[in-house]
Amino acid sequence: MKKTYSYIGVSFIILIFGIIFIPRIVTRIQQGDITRNESRSQDIKLKVTDESSLSYLIINGERKQVAPFSFTNQHGEIITNKNFEQKVYLVEFFFTTCPTICPKMSQNLVDIQNTFPNRDDFGIASFTINPTYDTVDVLKAYAAQYGITNPNWHFLTGPQEDIYDLANVGFNLYAAQVDGAPGGFEHSGNFALIDKAGYIRSRVDAFGNPKIYYKGTISQKEQVNDEGESEEISALKEDILKLLNDE
């Protein structure tokens, strides 16, 4: 008899919970207070720490903005800096036949792309430093090879002189055609982070100076390379999120 009362009591509690709380949970889901985790549809949860406070690059007393540019992307479309207005984006210089650091950089950028799969306000600009070979069709094939899904990731080609001027003067990211170098070219392995207003942003070092760029050749999974340098992809992801959340 006691067991029967016990079962009745438990059933009564479950019934009351269903009547009172389940409608509240359903309402919260409908209002967006509670969300379900489904595949890659959500951005990976990143923690923005105090250490990730971002600085501007100051030159001659003024904040450094991206210089105007206009190049052709992998779809044959003209893309300018205005296409990236109100977007947080990354800039790299590479070439498709690079036998050394470019594959690592591309893989890291794909990792970052997949971290922010549903952000229309995030993009990437990849400028080839070998435009003679890297035609629109070559760049399109390269994008397909690496599984590019972000519509705001543009692989850009154009006059070599203009690209080199943008790299070396506009961003101070070294790029040069060098006889005897692997693949015939040398270039920086760093990424530049640009905010929605077109300013170059970065973390600061222990002395309060902007680090300016982020290492693009060491993966988050790898952590440390053979030279003992630490990865900066995790920090870059945090900083992208911070800029995306800034109004």
C-alpha cells in the first residue's frame, strides 16, 4: 500500500512539473532564450577576455586605415575595399603554387571561416602575389580545393605592381618576386585584422605597443611550431568576435 502511495506521489510531481514548467521552457525556446545546438549552424563559443582589448595602428598620429583597392575575384567580379565596409575581415598575401607556408595559412583561414559560418559581416581578402599564373579560373579552383563557403571570402588578382604596392606600402606585409626562392616568391605569413570601419586592429604587447599582425602559419591544434613560436589563431578568433560584437 505504501508503495502504491509512493508511485502516486511521484506521478503527481511529474504531472505538476509538466503542467507548470514545460510550457515555460517551450516559450523560452520560441523567444530565443534557449537554443538547440545543431551541427555547424552556430558560431563556436569564444571567450573574449580583458587581454583581448584591441588597439589601433597609429602612424603619424593617425589611425591606419586600409588603402583603397580594386581587384578581380575568383568569380570574375570587381571587388574593392567598399565591398568590405561594415564587415570585419582578414587580409593575407599568398600564391596558389606556394610550396611552403601558403597551404598552412589557407588551412588556418578555413578553420577561422568555419568558426563563423553564419556571419554576413565577416570576410577574408586573399591577394595573390603571382597574378600572372593565378588567373580567375586558377583562383576559383583553389577556393574549391580548400572548401571555401563564405561568400565574402574573395581571392583577388590584378596588376602585380598594384598588389605589391598594397602589400608592402598599404599593409607593410612583405611580398616580393625573388629568384631562387621556393616557388619564386617571398611573402609574409601574417594576417591583418580589419574592423568594420576599415581600420587595422590588433592586440598590444607587454609594453602597450600594437602587435599589428597575427601569425598565420601555426595552427590552433599545433600550438607551437618547430621554432618554439606559439600559435595566434585562437587569439585572432577571439578578436574577430570582439570586433563583430562592437557596434
